[in-house]
Amino acid sequence: MLIVHQSVIDICASFFTLLAVTVEVNGTGLSRSSVWDQFLCRVWLTRTLLWIFMVTSTYAILITAMERFAAVIYPIWYKVGMKSTS
């Protein structure tokens, strides 16, 4: 399940990386009164969505590594723990 989660996050991060590189927005004519301009300024130009997916991907890799570490170092505890949570 963690691998599927990681794959989905990485696909989203790749998609937003591609969009961030290809879509160019000129921020000189933005106004404070327009909702679209506020979105462009706060989310798109700061690349917030891209950074959210990058950070989430990093944490998902960390969680997967910790889960694998527990499976290798504590195999009996891991097997019993995973049976009870399934």
C-alpha cells in the first residue's frame, strides 16, 4: 500500500513539475481584487502545490524506510503487529 501511495504522489509531483516548467505566468498585471490573481500569486507563482507534493513524497519515502527497517530488525513483532492491524 505504501508503494502505491508513493507512486501516486510521485506522479502528481512530476505532473506539477512539468506544469511549473512549461506554464509561464507574467505577474506584473495582478490585482488584489481578483480571486484568480490571488490564486496565481499565492499558489502558482510560489509553486506551493509542487512543494507540497515534493515534501509529501519525501515523508512517504521516510515512512516506507521505517516500515522496512521494522520488518527487518523486528520480524516477529512486525509479523504479529501487521496481522492484528489488517
